[in-house]
Amino acid sequence: MTLLEVRDLCSGYGSLQVLFGVSLEVGEGEVVALMGSNGAGKTTTLRTVTGLLRAMSGTVHLDGRPVTGTTPERLVSAGVVMVPEGRGMLRDLTVAENLAVGAYSVTDKLQVGASLDRVYATFPILHERREQKAGTLSGGQQQMLALGRALMASPRLMLVDEASLGLSPVMTERAFSLIAEVNRTLGVAVLIVEQNVLALDLADRAYVLEKGQVVASAEGDAVRTMQGRLRTAYLGTAV
Amino acid sequence: MSRRDLPSRVSGLALITVVLLAPAFMNVPQTAIVTSASCVALVALGLDVLVGSTGQLSLAHAALFGVGCFSALGLGTHGAPWLLAFAGAAAMTSLTAVVVGLPALRIRGLQVAIASLAFQQFAQQIPNKWDQVKFVGKTFDPPSYLAGVTSQYYLGVALVVGVLLVLAGLRRTRGGRSLLAVRDVEQRAVAFGVATGRTKLFAYAVSGAITGLGGALFALQQTSVSDTQPFILRESLLLVAIVVVGGARSPIGILIAAFATKAVPGLLAPQFGSGIQLLIPVILAGVLVLSVVLQPEGIGGVLRGLRDELGAVTERPVPRPLATDPVLAAARARSLREVPRPLTQRLPVPALLVASQVSVRYGGVVALADVDLEVRRNEIVGLIGANGAGKSTLFNAVSGLAPTTGSITYRGRELLTAPAAGRSARGVARTFQDMGLVRAETVRENVLLAQGWMAQYPAVTGMLALGAAVSTERELRHRADQALELFGLEHLADERLGDLPYGTMRIVEIAAAVASGPDLLMLDEASAGLTPEEAHALGDRFRALRDELGLTLVVIEHHVPLIADTCDYCYCLESGALIAEGTPAQVTAQPRVVESFLGRGTLEPVG
Amino acid sequence: MLSALVLGLAYASAYSMLALAVVLIYSGTRVLSLAVGEIGAFGLYAGLWSHDNGLLGVRPPVFAAALVAMLIGGVLGLVVERLVMRPLLGRPALDSLVATLAVALFLALLELKLYGLDPFPAPSPVGDGSVEIGGATLTVTEMTLLGLAAVVALGLWLFLTRTSFGLATRATTSDPTVARLLGVPVNRVYVFSWGVAGLLSGAAAALLANLTGSLTPFSLTSALLSALAGAVIGGLDSLGGAVVGSLAVGLVNGIVGSRVDPTTSAGVIFVAVLVVLVVRPRGLLGSARVAA
């Protein structure tokens, strides 16, 4: 069943239009990758879906209900959490406080406690550093905190904006496998927005964005083919 | 052109007539009211140098007005001739303003305003102590030719006109451009060779001098001051209101707002009763609230809108660069290489830029780790890597905008130990990923800003249009136009930068960087915002800059084909570390590079 | 000497309440509000006017006037947030500062127009009683101020560090966009900050006006600015810093101002601000981000 459905989304900043009719879907429990280079409109898509940016036209549906032009707060309550680009640390707050803010929309104290235990179990280093200010963590630790913090809201869908940003390949791989694990064990659907082809390893479905339009999409085994093609396309023009 | 000018010429002429003949139609108290309003107008114009042009908020200008007034009185009552009293008042106020502005050297924005507030609170108390001792019974007797209200009126007009001219001079020359750079791109202004701290203090000094003149005129008019109401906190806030409602950097708007606030209530009082004197400021404050929310450009913005409306007969030029042959254009622009740089800094050296063990850290995040690289003269060097790999950070390290350790030498001399503002003079120019120019200014002014280090005249002489400033400015303007021609932008020279499409702004930024006469040109994602055709054409331009102008380029690029066919050498960064170097073909063939950096290839739609 | 000290402390307490109002708004919205003084003063004018002239045939007691001041202050805070500050979100900090200045100017000039230049007598909302301790006379107003300021400071500290909405407020301070994405209702944080700041301003106005004997337009703005000087010295985004700084400024104003003269005390404060901002821009206890 379709969890998130984006139809013909157009959006931009002021008079500068960036998206020209983007359509994509994320099913329940699926991992979907939205690939594209810098400036292709990946982040703009996420910002419009979450309501940080107003859509010029087009629609966004969650569970078949329209949520176009919603606020990020309401979307979080509806089970959609974004892991912002650059990890979005609340730098002046401690690790524990960052996690607590992640659970802000959850009223059930028991549930919060359970989420916290789970996050600390998944990322022991966060427990170790819980009193440390988030701004002083290393890049990899910040990525864990960003993921853990999103999980605190017990989401059904996570929107992950460039998890690989500024991470080494080893750390990028770690980040991706964490995302895959979250998806597998908790059944959380994930929309990964990436320029790194490795993201396709975990994707059930993928889209390629170029100049604000979806220029390619693939599902199931075709995703592997797409990964191959993206690599060759890259090498083909570069050499 | 002339049709556009006609309405403004007619209205200008009408305005001059009204101003010159006005005293004939006003009685003595009315004339005096208008003159004291011009004192306030002068102070407001002085305040605008800070608020409008430099982006520094002062809440102490009423107190500075007082400093000017009492300085002039102090000198005048002790027998100094009026000219000396005026000059002394300007100097004293200027000095005081600089002291009040000192914290601006260390901090930006809001807290500077608080320091000025503390000064206001302090200074407004002083006259209470002094009054009886120093000024009672003494008067500032002007010479007979300045004793009458009419002659004082004309002196006021002359001062306002003089200040307007000086401000126009400031705007057109080095000083004014530095102020704007500090206002809009503060941290990046050093890339244009603008020393931020000194520029701010210069703004305080100019602002203070103009304010001091307003105070001196007030002293002359009042001959002795019994009432300190004009110098209290409320008036400081009102002055800010006048500037904001009038419109930042819009002298005419500010004059209108000043006279509406300070002259109109007094002139209308006889007809409408004194209630109006309290009502008009309330209305002004209400308008101020609305204006901040709805019309940030104030009366000046409204006037500009009207003028554009009236002048809409002329057609807007095509907002994109004109197609020019890159090689021919570059060959024609060879004189851009003639820059006033000592011979020792022009000698050919094999390695122009050498970075060794360069690291940059922000908090716990390592943005750049022990990077070694070399840029050879007259080459195009590509810098590739995924988002966040540290490419722009490397540029920031070279231009002095990041906390850097290690060593970066340029022409064999260490850069890191020298002040950042000196780098453009040494021949290092750059563009920013998200545009480091002043959007509110014209294309030409932005190019002139980038050429700042070549304007080696004191900012004050530029303001007063003295000496070498005039000829230097003329040459720099010529040079700027040449640089614009090089990129097919000459038809856009007078357009406001912010009105242009993003891609064109980026080209303007490159033109500005080239105009600054660099040997090393660092371009951060020059192809962003361009159409694929334009991006492709960029490669030819890069080569023309290298071959015809002899520049050395370092380009950060995501557009891989561009790297592949223009770069002589290429470095790849990943998580702040260098992972590959060599020719573009060698680098892009390495599996590690492929893993870490997926550029935009020519994708064919799948399935 | 003791009574001068207590008077100084009372001033300092009133200043610290104003400083706390400023810090509350600053931590929620990163806006330095110059309006929170006049907002309370405007409320107090209305309260005192109704005390003098009666409202619907009833003359409310002075204590009620103080409550009216707090109530109107709170409501005005909400109105200003919604109508003026909200549309300015995302605009440069200078615009917001000028907007709050505009609000202060508007309210003060409106007071001038409505109630005239003559100072409004400001009786104490808590009565004129006093006690004698060790040869010094302490008025009930002074003691109320001391107690109230302590309660407010403690309450605000507990709020920010112990409650979930306090955490939301601090998250908003740190990065409003990220906070929103995590489900923090940032608009509610803004509304709350301005509302509570308005209440505080009203209370501070009622007590401070009695301390100085009367209420005039701009008097509260003037006090606020002294408090702000204190907050800057102490560190703008630090609750403790703001309290310590504004207490110091209040003490200087109360003691030097009454023992020597107001000019000297204002001069001391100006020099202190200048030195602190040049030597340690973030303030004595503030975090590095204040200076950025």
C-alpha cells in the first residue's frame, strides 16, 4: 500500500522554480532512493514535502489523505520525520537533550522510554556521550545521533537527506547499513535522498532527479541495473 | 534616455525653486522651524551612513547631535569664529562616534546597538551637570551675516546639499563600496580586500562628522541651549524611525521623512492646534511599524517604484550574457592584466600555490585533514569530490575565511600569516558557491567593488572628489566595463544585480573576480545555475582565460564533462582528505573516486 | 548605607525581571526586543488610569491596576508577536530589532498623546508599609521586588531546564528549522515567549514606577535599556549571565545614582559595556554564538 505519494510537484524559492513536476511514491515499509547530483532539486523536494517550502502546484498524499502545504510539526505527528542534510544538530544541546527533542511529539512516556532504550542499544556511543554537547561530536557520531533522534518519534516514514554528506566511504556504508537495519527491524519506510550510488544497494525502488524532473525510475531488480548504468554513465563521460 | 530624464529634471527644477524662494513665503518662526528640521535631517543623513550603507544600528545619534551642538557652543561661546566652531563640532562628534563604534570591531549586529544605547543613556545626563556652569549667560554670537533666520535657513540648505553631494561621492567611490560590502557580505568582504574593522570605523567617523554639522547648525540657530529634549533617547529612536521610514540609502526619502516629522507639525500647529505636534510622531511610529513589516525600502522604495513605473518606456535588456567569442573577447581584454603590482610579485614561478598539511576544524568536525596540493602556473586545476568533501573549505582556507593550520604559500610566500584582506592585492581572486556579491547594487558597482585594492586613494578624497581619486575611478570604471565586455555583460552594467537570473549573477561574479587582476582565480561551482549549453561554453572561457590572459585557474566542479575537457590536472577530495590526483582521465578512472563521487553523467532514462 | 543597598537591590531586581523578559524572547526567537519595557508601561498606564478615573463606575484598587498592567502587557506581547514579529521571521536581525524599537516608540508616543507629559503618580501595588531592620527602613515594595525577581529567575530556570516545553524553547533557539522538522511547534514557542515577557514587563513596570515615584512615557524603555546593558555584560543567551549583569547594573544605578549622581552611574555602565564588548564580546557568561 502506498504510504507517501507525490504528484506533479512544482516548487522553488521566490521566482526561482526548482522542481518541475516531480512524482514519486513510497510504499509501506519500503526503502526508496531519490538520486541526483547537486542542484538537481533533491533537497527542495524534501523541503516541499515536509512543508518548509510552499508548493507552487502538485499534491502530496499520506495514506491517501492530502497533506500538501502541511506543517513539519503536523507531519511528525502523522509519523513522517526528516533527518536533515548536514545532520541538523542542535549544537548547544546535549546528546540526551537532542534525543528528547526528537520525542517531543510523543506524549506516551513509556513509549519514549522504550525508544530511548532502543536508540541507546543501537548506538552505544550515544549513551556514552549522552551529556556531551551535540556540536562537539564527530561527523559519524552526529549522523548516528541524527538517525537516533528521528527514531525517537517512532516514525512510519523517515526522510533522510544526504546521509553521506561529509562522511568517509566507511562511515557512509555504516550509515546506510544502519538505515537498512532500521527499515528491516522496525519496518520504518525510508526515503533516502542521495548522490552516492551506494544508496541503491538498499533501495526497493529508485528515482533519478535531474534539473527538477524525474528522468528515470526503477523497481526491484531494475534498481541494480540502474546502479550499473549510473556508474557507467559516470565513467563514460568522465573518461 | 532623455524621455526617462524629463520628469525628474522638471521636478528637480521645481524643487530647487521652491527651496530657494521658500523664505519669502514664510514668517520668521516658520523659517526657524524649517531650519531646525534641517538640523535633524542632517543627523538623519549621518545616521543613514551607518544604518543604510553599513548595516550598523546606532541608537545614540540624538546624543551625538548633542555632542555636535555643545562642541560648537563651547567653541563659539569662547570666541571661535563660526567656521572653526562648525569644523570643531564635526571633528569632535566624529571622534565620539568612533569611540561608540569601537565594539563593532569585535562583534556584529545587535550588541553594537546596545553599546550605543549605553552611550546615549550616559551622554544625555551630562548637560544636567553642566548647564549652569558652562553655558548660562554665554551665547554663540554669529557674525551679522548669519544672524538672521533667512541666512541661517540658507546655511542649512547649503549644508544639506553639501552633505548630499558628499554622500553621492561616497557612494560612487571606494569608501561607499566597502561599506556596502561590509553590510551585505561582511565575512566575505575580505575576499575583495576590504578590511572590515577599519571600514566600520570609517563609517562611524563619517556619520559622526555629518551629525556634528547638524549639531553645530542647531547651536548657531539656538545661540544658547536651555532644553536638552532634542538629545534624549526618544529622539534617537525617532531618528532611526526617520531613516527606516525614509528608506535606507535613499537621501530624498529620508529628507521627506525628516521634514514631515520635524517641520510639518510645527508649521501646522497654528491652524490645527498643538495636539498635532503629539499626533504626528505617533503616526510616524505607526507607519514605522508598518513600514518595517510591509515596505522595508521605505519612502525611497516607493519613489523608486514610481520612477520605474514612469520610466517604463525603455525596454529591459536581455538578462543573459551575450554570446561572444571567448578567445577574441579575451584577446581584446588583455589590458586587464595590467595591474599595479610590484615586479617581485609578477615574476613567473613554476608553482603558484602550494598547500601543505592544510587542516581546517570546526568544533568536533574535521572539514579538511592534512591536504597537500600544488597549483602550477598557467594551468586549469580541477577540484572534485562529493558534497561536503571540503572543496569550498579549501578555497576558504586560501582566502583566509577558515581557521586553518598547516601552510599555504603563494608565489613562495606564506599566506596564512598575512592578513586575509591583502590577498586580492597579491593576486588571489575567487567566487563563492552561493554568490558573494551585493545584490542591491548594479553590476558595474559590484565589479568596482572587486577591484577595490586598486583604488589606492584615501576613502575621504573619493568622497570629496579630490585629487587622484577622480582619475583612478575613471580608469577603474573603464577597466570594469572591459571585464564586463569580456563576458558579454556590457549591456547589463547598470542593472541591479539582484534583478538578474541566478546563472547570470554567477557570471557577473566571475567577471568581477577577473577584473580584480588576479594571477590565481578560484571558481566555486561556476556552472551551477547555467543551462547545459552555457555550462559547455564555460569550458572555452576557462581556456581563453588561461591562454589569452595567462591566468591560473582552480575550479570546483560537479559537471564532470567540464572537468574532463578543460582541466590540466585534477584533485579529488573525500571527507576532507585528498584521495586522488593526476590528469582528469587518471583521476576519474580510480575506483575510489568513482565510489565516492558520482557526478551528473549523461543519464539515459531507464525502463 | 544598608537602605541604599536595599534600594539598589530593588532597582536591580526590577532590571533583572526586564532582562529576563529580554532573554526569554531572545532565546525563543533570537530577537533582541526593545519593546518589552514599553509594553508593560502601556499596560500600567491603562491600569493606573482606571484606578484614577474608574472603570464602569468602579475604581479598581492599585493592586488590580498592577494586575491589569500584567494582563495588558501579556496580551500586547501576543499581539506584537503575531502582527509584527511573525511576518519578519527569516528577515535580518536588524529588521526585527528596528521593529521592536518601532513598537516601543509607537507605544510611548501614544502614551504621550493619550496621557500627556506630566508624570503619572504610581502608588505601590503592595501598599506603603515598611519594616525597620538594623536601622534601615525597607519598604514592602522593595521586598516584594526582591522576592518576585528571585522567584521569576528561579521559575524561568526551572522552566527552561526541567520542562519539555522549555526544552522545545531551547531547541528553537539552537536551530528553528531543525526544531520544526523534529515536531517542535516553534510558533507556539514564539507566542509563549512574547506573552510571558509581556506579563513580566507589566509586573516590573508596576513595581519600578512606584520605586521611581511616577510613570512617564519612555521611563520603562529607559530602564529596559539599562537592563539590556546588564544582559550584554552578563551574556545575552545566558539566564545566569543576564541576571548577574542586570543586577550589577541595577546596583550601580541604585547606589551610585543616588549617592553620587546619575551621570556618573550611566558613565560607569557605558564604560563597562564598552570594555566587555571589546574584550569579551560574548559577555561574561554567554556562549560563543552570541558574538557570531
